[in-house]
Amino acid sequence: MNCASTDIENAVAALRQEATSLAGGLGDLAQRASVYHHLYQHSEANHCFPLLAAHGALWASGYFRSGMRVGSILAWAHAAAGNQRRRRELMQRLTRFANDFRDINRRVCVETYFIYHLSSSDSLLPAAERLIPSDLLSQMARCHAARRAGRTLSDRERRSLFEAFFLWEQATIVGPAVEKAFAEFDWPAIKAMALRPRISFAYLPRPTPLVFSSFSDTAERIEKGLQAFDLAASAGWDKVDRDLRNYGILPSDFSVDPNQYFANLLGSLGAYGALESPSRDLRNAPLQ
């Protein structure tokens, strides 16, 4: 491997490390929402998948809490019957199941950040061409070209990018992981509820939740994801952005200055930005 190739591989590894650190731990859903929001803002509102993913992370935070409460109530029925061991076993199963979905959210955040910044760097193009499918890479290239030119993509163009990224993450990350999580979860009552969530993102008109027949069905997840995009476009992207605050989960510092909040987060997790070229232009500092 020559020196240039080594530099590229080192830069790619540093970028993935940065993405992994920013995605945080299993329960850091609000942190991931701020990372998603950074990507949306950095793209000059052209890459809408991260903004909708931020809504997903914040909505899921409340959904997980509710699910654990319901599970705890049902499990206590076994305790009332004198079966404490069964109660503990059921709660352990539910915790593992919830953590499987938190991990899916974390992995999607890592890859969203990684692909966005990898695809933005001309110096890392050989790695981008190797690691990102050509159709998705071409969509990301259009996004970055528009950002650099100060141009806002049309909703049709933004939907095309959203669909390309959404289909990729469903096929690569979400689909296999969701299938595995449901296959391994053995608590029929809670499983039946988890298969039919009513997703009520803050920007959706009331009462218009995205109601699933089976969350394990990839085709239905794709249908609902595209519906979520279309409803967001109808609501207006400024509203969709503002409504992130309506979940009551993001810290006040985020609402005051999202850019500074992200910069502080980045600095608190390790100074990967000190790395020299070719990775330096992968930071949230203006990308040329």
C-alpha cells in the first residue's frame, strides 16, 4: 500500500471513529438527534433523511419508556402470582429487545454521518467509490454540489436522495436487524404491540400517526418512510426543523444554538479534528 493509500485509509478510519463516538451509547437518542440535525443543517437543508431520523430518535425515546412501563406492569402480574423469577426473566427479554432497536438507531446514525462526510471529500473519493453504492454516491454528490453552490434542491430532488439513502439503510442495516430482533424476542403480548406501533412525529398533522400493520415488514417500513417524507415536505422543512423541540428531550443549549451545541459535543468526545489532511475537511467546519 503506497503512502497516499495509507493516508486515505487512516482518514477513513478516523472518520468512522468520529461517527461512532458521536452516535454515543445505546440510550443517547437525544445526542444522536443533535448529530442528525447537524448533518441536515450542514447540507443547507438538502439532505432530509437526517432531519427525519432526528424525529425518529426523539420519538423512539418516549416510545421505549412507554414500552418498558407497559412491560413492567404486565410482568408484575407474574410477581403477584408469586413468580418473581418469571417477572425478572420477562423484563430481561424486554430490555434486550429494546436495546436491539436502540442499537439499530445508533448504527444508522454512524453510517449517516460517515457516508455524508466521506462523500463530501474529493480526496477520499477512492474510498467513497469503494464503500458507497454508486446510485447513492451520485445522489450524495448532487447534494454536496448544491450545498457548495448555495442552491436548495427541489423537493423532488430531495425525495430522490431521501429514497436512495432510506432504501440503502433498510437493506443494509435496519431490515436484517429488525428481522433478527423480532425472531429472538419471546414475549407474545409485547411482541404483538411492538409489531403495530403508531408513530406520531411532532410535525405530523393531528391526529395522523403512521400506523403499522407489521413493523417487521420491510415493504411497509419503506412505504411509511416515504409517507413521512411527503408529509414533512407538505408541512414545510422549517416547521419540521422547529418541531424537534416539541418532544421536550433536547437540552436547552441545543435550542439556543444548535451549531454551537454540536461543536461542543464534538469537542467533548475527542479532538479528531486535529487530524491533518486528508481528513481535516471532514469536520463540521465549512467544507469547501
